[in-house]
Amino acid sequence: MPVHCLPLADRTLPSLQHRLAVPVYDRAALTPAVVHLGVGGFHRAHQAVYLDDLARLGNSDWGEIGVGLRSTTMRDALGPQDGLFTVVERDGRGDTGRVVGSMVGYRYAPDDPEAVLRTLADRRVRLITLTITGDGYRRPAGPASAAWYLVEALSRRRQAGLAGFTVLSCDNVDDNGAAARAMVLELAAARDRRLARWIDAHVSFPASMVDRITPGSDDAARELVAARFGVADRAPVVTEPFRQWVVEDDFPYGRPPLERVGVQFVPDVTPYKLMKTRLLNAGHSALGYLGCLTGDYRTSSEAMANPVVADYLAVLFSEEIAPLLPAVPGVDLAGYQTTVLRRFANPAISDQLARLCGRGSTKMPAYLLPTLAEARRQGRSTPLLALAVAAWFCYLRGYDLNGSPLEVRDRLADELRALARAGGTDPRPLLARSGLFGALGDDPELVAAIGCALHDLEMYGPAATVCDYLATMLLSEPAV
């Protein structure tokens, strides 16, 4: 650690303000009206930054309390730092750092569940935001889940004669507002149907779309912040300059005026959500699996530096995904695709391919398979989507195409690995896996296309296979 480093805390902010942007507002004056469940790197690079922007404009009504549900990492980092953390934006032009001060408290639920419940039941709290990952919306049970805390807190608010609050999911799940609502109401109804009816009447669950590429923090991030800004931060966040937040405008108890800092409030988030999940998220998955299989790349920017990979994604977007998307109000879809590709290639904020490959059994059905299903309904040819599925199947075997081991990070890893290895170049064992593929597993043309892609990947490798598929698509285009 450089000798000139200062620890990050309220008391050191005056000394740090000449090194990077720090909060100059009175943090003690912030009203804790927001509680965030599931504090991690993405939340701190995204929603917390927007709230910090708002506070810097002089609005003190929307401070937040962070809550951790599982990992102790944030507890151990943020406690000694008074809830402060550094966010560094990186691109080819350099690094820009800021200290975010919108989080005025942090609770680690397993340490003190009652403290979390008291916070959620506080009459000042009007908005609960969530980043609990897609897996967090599966049938909740027990006091460790976000749903349990929400239902118990709402029960206490009802008994005390207090109003409900708004629950805003910021997770990449299909119709995240409806998913959050179903999760909470299911648990409430199992406990007390009258409580469930009260929640249905007094709690809103708007949908949202969030976007900012944020790799996980590591020693390199801490070293960067120490060397570049002279700050000793236990858990800094390194991210890209781009950020986007689109929110359904359904806040019966008031909302932070985030439109002042770039958030879009719209009647319907659906087209924005589809654009993002089916281009950026599906693209990330395809890039991760194809890149990992080569054995040559570790990061997204390394893979994107190969023109074959970049061309694959560009054509996948423009020819197979974008034509099936609805119009998105105020968005140039072609320009959006170009922006996504440029973000993937940013070497200053490159994401680990291993991270992009994780949780495929949740991501693929949410991001890539819906486009494939729609294409099949329309009778459209989708060789590049089939190739992405085949790359996932190869990855699930647990080794790349050179025979080197890959760590399969998935809640169904053991089951899917066994099916992938049993199938070889036959995709049917995996396609028959209940709950992942639905009717797609019974589509003979798709089964044949994925089987052919599996064969080609094994026989020729990813680069040669992609080149062949792109050339075939070019030759099949009708002459003008």
C-alpha cells in the first residue's frame, strides 16, 4: 500500500477532496428513506451512484441503508469506512474516481435480523430496492431470504398502522416487478391471507431495467484506487462510464426525483428490458461460452479483440436478435448495438469470461432462449443462436476444446455436467432437461442445428466454425 494512502472514512474526506470527487453534502442530514437488500458491486456502481448524484444536487430526502443477506464482505469493508466506498469509471481516456456517500448505514442480516426488521419497519422508509440475483426469486423459505424480511416487515407495518412501501427489483429477471410481487405474495399468503391481501393493496412492485458493466472487485481494484487516488478502500468498485436505469413510474408513497440525474421513468419498461436482456445479456453469455472454449482468452476484451468473435456478435445482434425486438421509444436500436459492442471491447473495464459463464441455467432461459423460441415460431433461421447454445453445452462438460478444465459455476452444475458429457454431440439429453427448454427441446430442426453446431465446434474449433457460419449466412443473402 503506498505510504501516502489515506483510509476512507468521514473524517478523512476533507483531506481526500483534492484527489477525487467526494461528498460535500451533510451525510448526517440524509433521510434513510431507501433500504437496499443485497448490497454488492453492481448496486454500489449503479443505484447508489444515482442517489449520490441526487444528494450532490442538494436533495437530502433519499439516503439509503444497505442490507447484506449472506456474504460478510460488505459488512467488514463498509463498517470501518462509515458506509463510504470508491467508484472508478474506466475507459480508453483514463480513470475517473469518486467517493459515494449516499449509504448512511449498513446492516448484516445474519448478525442482527431484528435490526434489519426495525429498519424496514421504520416509518421514514418508502422504497426498498433489490439486487438478489435471478436465483433469489426462486421459492423463498426461512429467515435468510429477502422475501421473509419483506413480509415480516410489512406485517409489522400493518400492525402499527403504517403505510406500505414500494419494492423495486433491480435484478435481471423476466418482468422483475411481477417476479418480486409473486415472491412476496406467495410467502405472505402461506402465512396469513389477510396479510397477503393488505400487501396486494398497499405495496407496489414497479419493473425496472438496469445496465452498467461492473466486474467483481478484487485486489487489483484496491491497488488501482490506492495507486491512482491515494485511497485505502477495502472494497472499491471499478466500472464503465455507461449507465442506464429505466423504471416503471408506480410509486404510491413518493419517489426520489431521479429523472434529475438521468433515470427514465416510463409507463412500460418491457421494450427497454427486452432490448437490454436479449442483446447485452445474451451477448455476454454467447461471448463467455465461445471465448472460454478456445482456451485462449480470459476476459471479454481479449475475446473481442479477435475480429471473428466481434463479427459473430455484430451479426448475431443485427440479423437474429434485433429484428425480433419491439420498437423502443426514444432509442436507435442500431446505435444501441454499436454501443454494446464497444462496451464489450473496452479493455479498461474488461469482464472475466468465467463470470459471464456463471449461472447459465438461469441466464440462458432468461436472455437467449426467448429469442430462439420467437424465431422458431416465426420460422426464422438462427444458426448463430444455435451455435451459442451449443457452446454452452460444450462448456457444461467442464473442459475447453483443448481439454483444459473449466469450472462450471451453476446451481445445477452436477446434473448438467453429467447430461452434457453423456450427450456428446447429441444435444437431446440436455434439451430434454425439464424446466430449461420447454417446447424447444421437441423442435426437430433446432435439435439438428444444435447437434450440427456441437459437431462443428469439436471438429473445427470456435473460430473456424464461426467463420464458416458467417460465410454461409452471407452467401445465403438474396442479391439486391
